[in-house]
Amino acid sequence: MSSLHALTQISLSQVIQRCPLVSAPSDSIRQVIRQMHQAQASCVLVMEQQRLIGIFTERDAVRAIATGNLDQMQVSEQMTQQTVSVDESEVKSIFSILSVFRQHQIQHLPVFNQQQITGLITLQGVVEALQHTADEYAEQAEQEMSDRLQMEVALRQAEAKYRSIFENALDGIFQTSLDGKYLSANPALAKLYGYSSPDALIAAQPNFKRQLYVNSDRRIEFINLMNRDGKLSNFESQIYRQDGSIIWISETCRAVRDAEGNMLHYEGIVQDIGDRKRIEAERQKAEQTLQQKNEELFNTLQQLRATQAELIQSEKMAALGQLVAGIAHEINTPLGAIRSSIENIAEFLAETLQHLPDFFRQLPAEQYLELIALMERSSQKIGNFSSKEKRQLKRQLIRELESAEIASSDTVADTLVDMGICDNITPFLALLKNESGKKILKMAYQLNSLSKSSSTVMTATDRAAKMVFALRTYARYNVSAEKIEASITDGIETVLTLYYNQLKHGVEVHRNFANLPSILCYPDELNQVWTNLIYNALQAMEHRGILQIDVAQIADQIVVKITDNGKGIPLEVMPKIFDPFFTTKPAGEGSGLGLDIVQKIVKKHQGSITVDSIPGKTTFTVFLPIASKDSSING
């Protein structure tokens, strides 16, 4: 069979795609575009109950991308509904198919057989089949040179067939000489370049370098690629139309060679890609605008975070200022106790230390045991006695000492009471009847005082250290944006320590703390929450009443309840209590930002806060989620 005959006998099976992509009308456009991309397909047939209702092409995809949300838009909204199809039995030749393409100005043609979809024909597939046949013809031409007459007939037939394709193609088709002269052009190319006809285009012979390409270097690149590879594909450039307007085109071209391999001319296809370029430009502009808005939003968010941090720290320092006097008192009190105890220790060391070796050397063994007994009784002292109680105990001891005929009973009674030995002194009566026994009592008293002073120093030091630690913990502010693990109850205890001076004179604190895990949080900011809520509770009770704090775990949340038995919140105030700048306090006593800041901090932890109030009872409840490190990172 000759090459020319093969060109005219291209079968339907050579151009039909037997398994075209199919979608339902309800499929999302994003899903359909993904199918097209994966299958390298130029269209999808939209079927409903085995009936073709439309076709979704690359052009429809471009239009959809430019107009809407691909996930929410169904393919039926953007598909081409006026579909043209053919029955497989009616296809006589490849040229009858081309006639359908030309008549309806389409590039995709569904094929049916007895009302069942059997395949899809694309214009590109037809062109490629023809091109493939033409290539086979060129390869066989040398073998058929002996039959010139038959070849000329076949050539005329092929030319006639090719001319039909050439004239009816939607894309521009051309042949040019190697130096850039048009040898042939189809109507689509002439129209694309702004000429009335192919003859007008060929007659004008626009200079490729100076008159056609906007960037003259593109012609040089074109020639270099053709010389190197003999072909090129999707060569995109801007060109001038005849009227001077500029459009975007894409060229696919190959070099035609003679039997010896010498390059004769170029032939190829030109497509108008102006719509695609406009869409790309609009998309790029939209992406740039979106990026700019994202940057502005990020900068604004950073400024808001910085402002909120400053506001929280300002509120924290304001609250700390209200506590300064009480904190100073709570630190000065143990310092005074430490100083007094140190003076007692120093006095003992100065007066007694040098005599201790002689005292114990001269002390008989039985009296040494009595000294130890006195010290042990003294160490068993329980509780602190008031002045009135001490006077009563002293009178009882004096009567008992006088009954035992012990001299200086008043002085001995004073010493015993100070040592905490207030009853059952019978074991010591024999010792106290002589002067050496009274010296032993004095030494026991001095050693007891030394022990008491040391204990006082330790207690006062612990108390001052606890206050300083609470103050340092509260005043600190973690500038890191990362959450850290912290104990909710430790934070509440820190705040209660700072408020100790205001609590101890009239407020009874009831703690109901469950054994809870640490949570990922911003502990410094949560301390501000507890400070505001506890301070408001104290004010509501006028610093006298019961403050109850409950901390428990309910499901995957930690729940903190702070309850006071103050007068309650008026009903008309409740809806506005978390509003910024709203306050019921007199001018100068509050900014109205306390509860607003509290709510913002809680929301920052993905938590919530509620308030319930009746006359005589108000409860603020804070809900905080328990999040592990992994879930925090993933979230």
C-alpha cells in the first residue's frame, strides 16, 4: 500500500480514544482537573445515567480557575453543554471527522455506537495521525520514485486532503523558508496575525525579526533551536499583529528535509495563548496581592501580640503596685525576727560559750541526766501561750514551788514557763531545791533559747524566701511565643502568697485542689488571670469573708473556680462585665481592662470563662484545655 493511500485510509481506530475520561455532573472541578492532569487528557466527558450531557475542556478549566472556588464548583456549572457527537457507523473517513470539527469549531468529538459512548476523537489526535501518515509517506517516497506517475496522482490526492485540513484547522498552520519567507499559510494564521486572507499575509511577508517578534532576539532563539534539534514545541512569544496590537502565541514547528537530510523549510502550528497568559497574569497578580495582604496581616498580628503583652505586663505591674506595702511588711517581719534571734544567739555566745567547757566538766553525771531531761521537756512544748495564759501558768507553778519550799519561786516559775515546762514539775523539784540545780536550770534555759532562736531564723528565712520567690515569679514575663509546661495550682499559690498580707486579717481561704498534671500554657499570663480574679473577689468581699478556690479536671479540661461571698454582681452589669473599659469602680481605681484582659488570655489558651452571681455569692469559672506537647505542635 502506498503512503498516499495510507493517508486517505486512516481508520477510526487510529484516532479514537477508546477509554476517555468520564465524570459525573456533581464532581468538583478540582477533582476533574486532577483527573485530566493525571491522565494527560485535554477534556472529560460529563455523563449522567449513561447519557452525555456535556464536555469539560481545558478552556473550561481555565475559565473555572479564573472565576471561582474549585472545590465548591461542580463540573456541570462550567462544562460546554452544546456537545456535538457522531455515530461510529457514520464515520466514513478522517476527513468527514475534520469536516465536523470545522463546521462546529470544536476540538473534541465524542463517538457513540447504538447510543453507547465508545470513544473520543480530538483534533490534535487527527492532526497527529495525519502527521504520522505524512511522515510515513516521506519515508516511503524514496522507495516509490520509480512509479512517478502513481506518486504524482497520490500526491495530488494527499494535497487535496491536506488542503482541507489546512484550510479548516482552528489553529494557524504555516510553511516558511529558512530565511523567514512565508511559503503557505492557512486562514486561521492570517486571521490570528490580523490579515484578511492568507494571500494578504504572504504578500506582506512581515520581517520576523523586525516586524513580527516584539523581542527580536526570539527569532534568533527560534533559528538556533531549529538548527540544533530540527524541531521545537510550545515556543511562546509576543508578536505584533498587522494593526500594531500585541498578542501572545505558542509555536510548534519542525524542519522539513530532503532525501539527503538537507533542511528545506519549516512547517508548524501557531496557537493564540492570549487568554491563558491573561489568566496567568491575573493569577500572579492575585497571588502577589494575597502575599502582600498576608504580610500585612502577619505584621498586624505581631503588633497586636506585642501590644497585648505590654498591656498584660502593665496590668500586672499595676496589681503589684497595690501589693507593695503588704509585700514589704511580709518581708520586713521575718527580717526583724531574724535580727532579734541573731542578737540572742550572739549574746549567748558572748556570755556563755567560754564557760561551757568548765560547766560540763564540773557537772556530776546524775545532774547531767537531769539537764538532759529538762532539755527534752522543753523541746516537747506544744503551741504558743498568750500573756494571760502565761500569767495563770506562772501562778500555778509558784504555788507548787512554794509548797516544795523552793527559794526564788517567782524567778524559777518565770524560767520554767519560758521553757514551756508548765505542769508535772515533780521530777525536777529535788534538783531545784539547791543552788547548783538552779544553775543547771539556767543553763538549760539558755540552751533552749539558743535552739528557739535558731528555729526562728530558719522559719523566718523560709517565709521571706517564699515571698521573694512568689514576687520574682509573678514579676517575670516570658517573651517566648512558645507554650511551656506549668502547674495551674503552683501559679495560684504564687498569687495567694503575694496577697497574704491582705488575706490574713479577715479572709478565710478554702483550697480544694485536685492532683492535676501540668499543662502546656503561658504561665505568666495565667498568673495575671488569677491575680485579677482574686483581687476582684477581695474587693467584692471588702477584704472580709470566705474565698474558695476549686481546681479540678473534667474530661480533657482543667476547671478553676474562684468564689467569694461578697454582695454579688448586679444583674444589669452582667452582660457588660467582660467589655473593655467597663468598670463599676470609682474613677482612678480601675481601667476597666482587667476582665477584658482575663478573657483574652483565656481565649489565647483556647479556653473559656464564665461568671455566675447571686446576692452573697459570685463564681468565676475558667476552662483550660489539657494539651500534650505533640498535640500542641501538630495543632
